[in-house]
Amino acid sequence: MGRELGRISGPLLSDNLLRNGVNLAFDTDVMYLDVNNKFVGFNTDTPVRALDIFGDAYSDNLIVTTLADIAHFSFGGTGTLDQIANYRNENIFITPDQTTDPVITFNGIGSTNKFRFVGAELTGFADQNITFDPSGTGRLVVGTVLDQTSVHVDGNITATGNITFDGDITLGNDPTDTITFAANVGSHVIPIIGGTYNLGEDTTPSVWKNIYATSLVTTDFNTTTANITTLNAGNIRISGNAISNTATTNNVNLVPNGTGSLNFNSFLSIKDNTISHHDSAPLELVSTGNGYFKFGGPTGWVIPLGTTAQRPVNPDLGTIRYNTTTITPEVYADVSDTTTVTTTVITADINIGDTTIYVDTTVGYTVGDFVSAVTPGIFASPTLITAVVPGVSIDIDIPATGFLASGNNISIQRKWIPMIGTSPVLSTDEVTEIMDIWTLILG
């Protein structure tokens, strides 16, 4: 027939290849059928699983629908739970070939009670916390120093323990961002470059409200308002209403810069050797006790000087000046009760409400004098002479309060009188006696 039929030596097979409990070996262990346990072995005559391959196995499409055990791993599951199990209760390592810098890529991996990796996201299950807890001396490292990998978080970060940052730190990326300190600061705040950065800005609302400190050490101090209980600057101490010198042997110097002056409440200024008064009100040196003002030194002091025409209008009683016209010091005094003034009879004529007195002579009257009348109630007291027309009239500052007919007298109430020499207040003998007394005093 030209062909041979293959045959199996030994007893003939039963129907349906029934072995009746007798195992079958092909070339000892090339393939072994354990008919009692229903195991098939390749390259082994002691299979322990339904399919037991000792050595390499290759398949373009190996499908295991229930359970596959490979080495110490079991691939399979029960119900809807698929799992990879390790029979020896050891770690599971997935290690690609490290010579080609490979990566392990997952479309999704997770656990029903832990967390889930999906794409580039790590999320938790069932509202449970995600804990990164390295064991032993290990650390949780994100990125490396070499590639400077950054961590980006959208949302809030809460840490109940201590936080340590190494390297540069940027807090916020816009002036509208806010940093809130709810705790105390337990270290120095030191700028990286001295004299470069500000604490706050010189514009509202970027200025700090109050700064509380035990001491303030600064090169320059510029402020609109400073409320300080005690200020120590060098040897100068300002406390309450007192400016004192802590170095008792040194002077306290108030020195303006350049051409500036030392100003007091804008009314009084001191520049070099000059004290200037900048207000229309008089400058008063007032003694609050029983003491008096004394000018020391052997040289003397100079009183104001000027001509008769430059006499101040309406000065205070006791005003002293040197008259360069009469070449004598003079004082503004009340002379209404002296006989010297009343010896001059002036025929006057004035009506109620008039501010001009018509007289037959104006000798002895000057602008700045105060006048009175023999008849009471004609002038408000004091009434100031504001203008004099020689031999014609005298003008006053307050209108007359009564009628003064022609032939009545007016007298000087106050005027400038010489302090030394001939005086309308004193007789010649009295002046001589006073000069003798001054000679005895001065020697």
C-alpha cells in the first residue's frame, strides 16, 4: 500500500481513551498525564497543577479563564474580584529591563478600600485618607535635586506636624494674595540684602498700623506720627514732657541743618544768634511764681530803638524803647493824674458819635497817645489818638459817647515819657534828686 500505520505499543486503549486510573507517560516526562488528579505535565512526570510546565512556555494567545499559577503567583479571582496573589506572603516586584530605561505604564490600578491610580491621578476610595508613610529611616521624596521636579497642588494643604523647607520659598504670585500668621514667629526675620527691602509701603493701605518692639535700632527714622513713651537717642532721652541728657557732663544741642532755623509752634524761631517772633501778638516771658527775670553777664542788653514816628501804636503799659529822635530811652506810662499834663488848656469841640476833636492847639499830643476829658462819659476808656492835624484837630479810634462843647478841656491819659532827664511827670528838682540817687547806686 506504500504507507505505514502508526501504532501505540502495549495494551489496547479502552473506549474514549479511558485509562482506568493508570497514568500515561510520553517519553518518560516529555508529557505526563496524571489521570487521577487530572493534571498534565510537560518536562515533568510529577505535575501538581492542572497544567504544569517545567521550563519555558510560549504562546501567542494564552487565555486562562479561571486561575493561572505561575511560579509563586496566582492569577485569577473569584466572582467580580480579579487579583494577583503571592503564595509566600512576600513583596511583589515588577522590574522592567533597566538597561533600556523602561517605565511601567498603567491605565488604571486601584483597591476598593485604599486608593486608585488612574492616568496621572491618585485618588482615595470611600472618603478615606491617603497616607504616605515611609518605614524606618526612609523619606518621602518627590522629584530629585537633579531635575528640580516641582509639586503642584490645586486646593488647600493642611499639615498638623512641623514643616521644614530647604531652599528658596515664594509665597504667593500676586499682590492680591494674602498670607495670614495665626501663630507666633519664633525666629529672626533677616533680609538677604541689607538696606534693600521695605516692610510695608509708603502708600495707603500698604502701611503697617502699629509696630510694638522693646527697642528700635535704625540708621534713619522717618515717620508722620510717632507715639513713644520713652525715646532714647544717643545720650538724649525724651520721656513724657521732659528732654534730658543721660550723659550729665554734655550739653544738649538742638542744631538745624544748613540755613534752617529752630522753630517753636511756628510763632518763634531761633537762627544763629537771632530769636525771631512771627506773630502779631506780643511775645511774653511770663513768670508763674514770685521770681523775676534776670539777664546775666557783664556787658548789658539792648532795648528796641526807633524814631518818634516809629513808636508802636497802642502799646502795653510799661513798654520800653530808645527814641533816636529825642536821644533818650522812654517808657509808655499812665500820666492821666499828673499836673504836668493838665496845665495845658485845649479848647475842644465834639458831638456824640464824632471821631474828630476840633481844638485850638495840638501841642503835646501825638499818634499813639490816649486821651480823656474833664467831663466824664465823653470818651470810652481808653481812647486812642489815631491822627493829629497841627493846630486843627485830633482823630480818635472810638466815637465820642457824649457832647463836649467848645471851651472844655481834654488831657493826655497815657503817653511816651522819657525814663531819664526832663520829664512831664517829674519836676526839675525831682529829676535831679533821682539822678543823684542813681549816682550813689552806680558809683
